[in-house]
Amino acid sequence: KAGVTQTPRYLIKTRGQQVTLSCSPISGHRSVSWYQQTPGQGLQFLFEYFSETQRNKGNFPGRFSGRQFSNSRSEMNVSTLELGDSALYLCASSSLQGAPAFFGQGTRLTVV
Amino acid sequence: AQSVTQLGSHVSVSEGALVLLRCNYSSSVPPYLFWYVQYPNQGLQLLLKYTSAATLVKGINGFEAEFKKSETSFHLTKPSAHMSDAAEYFCAVSGSNDYKLSFGAGTTVTVRA
């Protein structure tokens, strides 16, 4: 059974640009959540989707957005990138409601 | 709002010694509690979770944790450390009806030969 797949693994962007990250959950999982990990702030919840609906959102500015498709794949978008957006972005999936057991390897975003 | 505090950002143990990682939670409602492990350049892997069933929870790789309501604690232990246990460990909490995790700051474990 394939795990949670995140693409790309590494990304370098310039301030002011926008970026889209992709996450494919484990087959059959309908819940996808996103987390940002930085040395300073640690792991912080971004948002969670279930059956294409956003059920919960963390305390991030509106530049951070996401969506989920009918096949449960999810994307997150960050517009007008800032240096502080440099982080490891982790996606997780679960089959039922509740906290995720399976995380992807993450996308490491560097903003220069 | 729920939160967790991990005591000690770094723990160093000898191979074969007890591993004890401390986590205290703060929650206004009965919490769900979790321990995750992160190896370098990897995502998070769930070690174990408490969801109001048995207070002693056994997880993977020989780890276990005990939920103590009176102490608001959920400490993680492993009787005998192995070199492969060197990693960063995160305690996390969620409510029973929400879908987001609040993580502690993490504890890095080093295992000495």
C-alpha cells in the first residue's frame, strides 16, 4: 500500500512568487491535513479537508489556501511568498475523522 | 484550547538504558494524545495514541505511554534504547471532535553506544 506522497520534495522560490504543493493521500483515505514545520515555530496546523470540504483551519494568513479534489488529492497554495514561509510542509492522511497516522515526507520550501 | 508541553528539548541515553520522554497536556475537554517520531529528512510516524480507552498505551518499536489524568501527563517510555531510536519525538493533543493536532516543541533523542 503506497504511503502519503508529496510533490515536489524540494522547492526554491523568490519572495513575492506563489507556490503550489501537492499531496496524494493513502488510497481510500478521505481526510487530508497540512502542517508547517519551522525551527522557530515548530509544527503548526494549516488546514484539514474531508471529502473536498475544509473542516478546520489554523491561524495562518489568507495567503495560505488549499483545496481537495474528488479523488482526495490535495493541494495547498501560498501566494506572495515571504522569507518566513520557508519551512517543511507536511501532509497527512487518515481514513476516518481524528488525528492522522500517516504523514508524507514533506516538501521543503525555501524562499530567497 | 488544547496544548502540550514537552519537558527537555534534548535527551541523551546509553544504548540499553531506559528512554523517558515527558509530556504534559492542558485541555478543557478529555483529550486525545499522541506521540510521533521524526527521523532526519522524513515525515512523522505515529508511535501510539490515547483515545480514552486503556490508560497504558502500547505502541510500535517497543514504546509505551501512560495517561495520568491526575498529573495531566502522557510520558513516553521504552525500557531499552536502541541506536535506531535516535530521532526527534513529538507529543501532540487534539480534541475528540476536531481534526487538528497541537504539537509540543519536540525532544531530540541521542543514543550513545
